[in-house]
Amino acid sequence: MSRSLLSLMLALVVCVGISFFGENFIASNFAYYYDILISIGVNIILATSLNLVNGYTGQFSLGHAGFMAIGAYASASWSNHLDPVIFGMLGGSESPVATNAAMFISTLFAGVLAAIAGFAVGVPSLRLKGDYLAIVTLGFGEIIRVAILNTDFLGASRGLSVAGTYTNLFWTYGSVVLCIYVVLSLVHSTYGRGFLTVRDDEVAAEAMGINTTKYKVVAFVVASFFAGVAGALYAHFKAFVTPEGFNFFRSVDVVVIVILGGMGSTIGVVLAAVLLTILPEVLRALAHTQFVPAAYQGLLENRLILYSLLLIILMLTRPQGLFGDGTAFKKWSRRSRVD
Amino acid sequence: MYVVAMANRMRMPALLGVLALLSFAAQSARAQIKIGAVTCLTGALSTFGVSSVQGAKLAVEEINAAGGTLGQPIQLIVEDNGSKAGETATIARKFISQDKVVAILGDLTSSATMEGAPLAQAAKIPLLTPSATNVAITKIGNYIFRSCFIDPFTGKIMAKFALDQLKAKQAIVMTDVKQDYSVGLTDAIRQYFTQNGAGISNALSYSSGDTDFRTQLTGVRMAHPDVVFLPGYYTEAALILLQAKQLGIKCPFVGGEGWDSPALVQVAGKAADGNYYTDHFSAADPDPRVQRFVQTYRAKYAALPDALAALWYDGARLLSQAVQRAGSTEAAKIRDALAETRDFEGVTGRISIDENRNAAKSGVILKIENGEPKMVQEVTP
Amino acid sequence: MDKLIEMLQQLVNGVSLGSIYALIALGYTMVYGVLRFINFAHGDIYMLGAYAGYLLAPLFAHTFKFGDFDTFTPENTLFILSGAGLVMILSMAICATIGVLIERIAYRPLRERPRLNVLITAIGVSLFLQNMTQYRLGANPRAFPQLIPVHVVEGLGNLTILTSQLAIILATIVLLIILRFVVMRTKIGLAMRALSLNPTACSIMGVNNDVVISFTFALGSALAAAAGILVSMDSPSINPLMGNLPGIKAFVAAVLGGIGNIPGAALGGLIIGILETLVVASGFPQWRDGIAFAVLIVILLFKPTGILGRVEREKV
């Protein structure tokens, strides 16, 4: 068994252990920190998967929240309608086997559905380059959100309550570990070489006979799968989802994390996810202390103003983010325009 | 070198961690009754949130000035959900596990309350929402209460008013299909209206964010209804009223409390005159209690209170009165006291909590005349 | 006859809406022409134009008696139009300055850097403008002051065209004529066209690229500001997020007409405006925003260069 696979198994065992021994204690006594921990996990999955597309493959996608929405709503509908069946088969709603099986199946369903959507969106869009791809993915993200808003079965504007809050530390961090494992394995395989070539010089890659569309689509589909998984975890944690929660600003949140972490650096992106999930809570706590004069408190609480300034300053001063190496940007260098 | 680099990189997270711990320490306990209030202070819904907090804070100040509740001052811990999904759940957890509040006041919107209510129910902490109108909220559990009326009631009084006072037989409904509130009201209106012998001749739709309603209004003009129901928010209602007047539509429009905002008359101008809407509260209500509230609010905030400020003012007072009646800060006793609220005298009417934990209270019907809403009628359930 | 009237009605609605999109699309297309970059923040300049008008109008309300007139009469028409025109021109000037400032501060330092940087910066600028306006001026809609009397134009029988719609269409025609004059008949216009073909050759020929680029931004922003004022005369409710959707739709219009092509942008704007009106008129108002995205996807899949665009060869 390869070393990386062993690390994966070990990490999963650790997750089970923490969950088994510490879960209830943390969840009941430190519910607030528990919430933050789970949110960190969800953001790590979102950012790592988006990094695969934006960072490693150099395709700028602005619609990640749309796939998260598909995953959230798919798993929510699944749980709401099909859990009684699973419980019936596996021993009732109290049995841990039943709840975990329900979570596993609904998360898997969410991921697969989101991956299918990723394929459907990716194949036509990934022919486009740069700015156009960004706008089209933004468009698809919005279309998905508006479609959900107009679907009564999914709760439309009322939102959808989710039957079971199955998300726990094991599922969240287990998925985190799995996502990182898959992304890193892909990157260090021939697929990774393909991604990087597409990022660095697509024309040369095509000239060498590499099927760039295949690599782009693979990256997109894998990323969408994990976005769907993240959506499922989110839905089963917050127990209530609305289409507004998956709008363009949510996609921007994830993009900011990826850029801050450094496009193309998984460790950077993970750290940035942790940082940017904790930041609003720290700002919230700061707002309650006397450190900040009241005039500026509103600015502190206005997360989007801070994020937008962060984006601009990052791009002007340190575009490679915290840990990136900037190669993702080189692809977009200007070619001399010749007539 | 690597270690130094890593240590350098750790500086910022470490600093943030220290600050977080400091703030945790700063909230050390004193003998106070802690109530957590969650609303949307920033973001797209910030004006509503600011009103609501101002109302709640005014109430808490008055109570504390009069000696507090159970002899102790109330500490209102206000948190902002940023008008974003998912935040209210985090804040509810914070209130429950970290701040250890005795009750939660909030949220402002139905979708945000739907996030927080299951958590409050599971932790058996009473939650009172003064302004979320979706029926499903109080069905979540017996610790969830509401001190405003629900959409079916609003829809009913709109329809009843049109039938009885405006003598309408044929109506058109314009629904904002993107807003749960509007859809809910439309169903209630349609039900009552048709059950009592009148007819909805056409159901038109629009979306929040639209600015041009002329296509739909051309349909209204050609149908000549007796009345048009417009159960949406003031942002679109103002433009609809304006464009209706420009197109020469003469029949009155009837709306719900979503119309409540000074911006309605500002944008619609003279086109707003002659239309009606239901509301929880009117600053023009001559009732002395209401006027006293309006004076104190205006003195403190230099503005007239709107319905949200009034609702949250009542909500905070109702909660504190329940704690007083319960005689203790035990969650179960507060819950029971809340459920037993009868004839609480609020500025938004006399409030009793019914068996579904919703508020049975009166509403008002307002008519806009010369740019000012004037009270036409008080409506009791 | 009724059907004909109704069709004409919807056509006018569509052209009026399309004119707004055209004005905004021109900004996108001109900036793309000289810089090969989509200015994400352009829709928010439109919003700032409306807010500039909102803040400026009270200063002149007394002189020009805004809101006092109920109808246009032959005597007061010139007076009213000059008042509204003054506010519009001032607002255009303010937004032109803002556009140039944004270019100087956020985009110029990144001109030699890869394009992804500046795209992300543009997103940042857009979010910043929206949220800063929301923070300082409140998120709730404001009532735009009445600059011209809005009423149905007399003498057209059953056809209800509002004076505001007429104003939009006429103002757009005037602005388009001026733009054409500037681009085709002035030296700076010549420089703009040359820059969109080959920037290196341009600077070799002695053109100061920076000045031309700043001028392009100024021009595009001024047009967007004009659109903001015109649309607010028609629908007098402004809010900080009002630039989002029209910005995206105008971008689609620019792509539809052929990005980089000025007449294309105007054509694209008109088409999108008319299409949107048709969708609503056929009874599907909830899809009015979706139609622009649908057009975008179709165009990018089948003819990415747009209706009037040129295919650009990428040499490696």
C-alpha cells in the first residue's frame, strides 16, 4: 500500500477517533466553536476543490457556489424523502449505523449530482478562455440559483428544512482529508501534469497532442463533486437552506480564499480557509470589545468591504497570495498582439 | 529559515487567536439577565435591522431604568447576521453555548429565524421572533414563539378589508414570486376572497429587483378590476404604484406591511395617495401609549419609529415581562410564562400568545393621503 | 389595430430599455478594445451616476424648479431640459473622473502583469464600490428627484409612451452621434482606434497610450453615468446594487454585438432590450433576467465573436 494511501487511512482513523470520543462533548459544551470548526471544514473542501480548477488548471471559475447549491439541495431532498426508508432497513432513526449510512448515501448522491452538473456546465464552457469563462461560470451559477428559486419542490423562496443534522466532525474532516487526498493525488499524477500544462501553455499542449479539454473537464468535474459534498455537509449542519445562501457572493468568498492562499498551493489554500473562516468571528468579537471606535465598527462588520479591499491590495502587492508561486498567473501573460 | 518563515506566517493567526481569547474573557459574567438579539445590521437588509435593534434597545433601556427584571438589569447582546444565510445558526450557537443567554430575540426575517429556531428548540432556550411571519417557524417546537401576526392573518385582513370596505367583487393579485412573504400572503388573500363570493380575475407576477412593471400593468388596465392586491415589498410597490398612475390606472391598491417604509411615498410621490395597506403599527395612532413610544423613540433616534422598531420594542418588553412572571431565569419557566402571555399591552396592539405560540393581536389598516399614512381602521382577529 | 398598437408599445418599451443597455455596453466594449480587459466594475459606475444625480439635484432644485412642473409645455420645455441636462452632464463628469481614478489606481499598475490579476482586481473594485455605497448611503432604495415631468406623451392615441422613455431614446441617439463624431473625426478617437489594433505600433508612432486609455475610461464611464441618470428619470428608485444586473446584461449585449466593436455594442444593447421586453410580454416575467444569460451562452457557444465582431487570430 502506498505511503499516501496509508496516510489517508491514518487520517481517517484519527477523525473517527476524535469524533467518537470528543464529538458530544464539544458539540454540547462548545457549540459555537463546534460551528466554527465545521464551517472551516466546509470552506476547506470548497477552496481546495476550486483551487484544482483555478489554481492548478488555470481556469477561472466564478460559479462554485452553484455546485454547492446543487449538492446541498440534492442531499436535503434525499434525506427528507428517503431517510425513512433507510431507517426502516437499518434499525430506526436512533441507530448510529442508520444515521451514518443515511449521511453517507445522501452525501454521495449530492456529490454525484453536482459532478454531473459540473460535466454539463463544463463541456460547453471550457472551450472559452479567461474572462469569458469567468462570466459564463458566473452565469451558470446564477442560473442554478434562479432555477432552485423557481422550483416549488425545493422550497423556492421559502427555503428547505433538512430532516437530519447528521454532519459531525468525522464526516466533515473525513471529507476534508479525502478531498485533499484526491486533489493531491491527482496533481501528482499524469493528470496533474495535464492540468499544469493546460495552465501554462494550452496551445503548446494541444500541439503536443494533449487533449486539453479532457483535463479541463476532469478538473471541473472533480471540483464540482467536492463542492456538492461540501454543500451536503453544510445542509445537514445548518438544517435549513435558501437559494440566497448560494449566490455570487458565496462564490466570491471561496475565490477570495483561493487567491489569498495562493492559486496552485493546496496547503496555502487550506490555511487561508481556516484564516478567513475565523476572521469574521474574530471581527464579531472585536466589535463587542472597546478596542474599536464606534465609527469604524460598521466597517469591521462589513465583511464584503474588507474582502474587496483585500482582493485589490493582494493583486497589487502580492498576487501569489500567501503560499502560491504565481505560475497560475503566467499563463495569462499578454501575448504581443500581431495583426 | 523555514521555521522562521513559518513563525512569521503564524504571526497573524496567533494575533487573531489572542484577540479572540481576550474577547471571550471580556464577556465575564455579572449579575445580569442576558438576552441575545440577532438581526441583520449590515448587508442588504440593514435598514430593517437597524430599526429593529433601536426598538429593542429602547425597550431594554426603559426597563433597566425602572429597576430591571427580577431586580437585575437586562444585558442585550446584539449580533449581526450580515443579511447572509448560515450566520444566524452560528450566532444562535454562540448565544446558547458561549453567552449562555436566558432567551433569544430574533431573527428579523423568516429564513434567518428558520435557521436559528431548531437550535434554540434543541437546547431548550426560548426564542421569540418579533417580526418573522412564516407559519412554519412556530411549528418547529414549543420553545419557539412569535409576537407578530402571521401571513395568513395579514392576507385575511387585506381581503376582508377589500370585500367589506372597498366593496370589491373582482380583484387582481400581483405577486412577487421571489419572496416567500408575498407568495404566502397571496395564498391567504385568494383563499379568503374567493371563499366569500368575490373573484380573482387575474394573477400577475413579478420578481424583486424588477424596475419595470408596465407590461403587467397594461394587463391590469385592460381588466378594470375593483382593487389590486399588491402583497410585496415597498421597493417594488413604490414603482408599481408610480407606473400604474402613469398608465392611468384608477383602482386602489391594497398591500401588506411590506409597504411600510418612508421610501414608498418618497419614490411613488402622489401616486401613493388613495391606496391602502395593513400594518402592525402606525405612528399616527392617537393611543397615548403609542404616542409616548413615538416621542421617546424620536427623542433618542431623531426619526419616527417604523413597524419593525415598534415590533421589536414590544418583543423585548414581552420577553422581559415573561421573565418577570416566571420569577426565575430557568428556561422552562420562562417558556411557560411566554406561553401564558395574555393581553400584553404593546404599542403594536394587545398581544396574547395563542396555542400555536403565535400572537393573537390586532392590526391596522392605513390609507395614504397627501403622502402620509393615515389610520383607517383597527382590525382584531 | 389593437394588436398593432400593442406591438408598437412593446417595441418602444424594448427600445427604451435597450438604449440603456447600449449606453452601458459601449463602455465595456471601448475598454475591451483598448485594453483587452473586461471592466467588471463598469456596472457600478452606472450606479454611481444615478447616485451622483441624486446628490447633485437638490443643489439645483431651486434654480431649475425640479418637480414643480407637471407637464411639458412649449414654454417650459427648454428650461426643463436644460436643468435635467445640467445634472446629467455634471454627473457624467463626476463619473468620468471616478473611472479615470479607478484606472490609475487599480488597473494601470497591473498593465504589464497577467490579465487574471486585473480581472480579480476589477471584481474587487466592483464589490468595493457597491458595499461602500451601501455602507455610507444605506442599503435601502432612495427616491431619485424628479428632473423632468413624467407623463404620457400627448397626441399618440392609444399608444402610451412616457416622456421619460422618449427622453431616454432621444438622449441615447444624441450621445451616440457625439460618440461617433469623437471616435471617427477627432485625433483622440483615431488614437483609440489605433490603440485597439496595435498598442506597440501606437506608442512607436508617438501616441501617449496612457492618456488615450484614460480618455477611453472617461468616455465609457460618462456614458454609463448618463444611462444611470436616464433610467432613474424613468424608474426613480436607486439602490447600491442596481448596477449588478444591468451591468451583466450590458456585457452580454457587448459580446452579442462583437466585443470591441462600437456599433456592435449599440446593436447588442437594443437586441437584448427588445428580447427582454418580449419575454415579459409573453407572460414569463420571472425569466426576464435569465434570457440575457441564455443569449450569452448561445452566442459564446456558436459565434463567440458576436454579430459584428472580427475573429482575432491568436499567434503563438
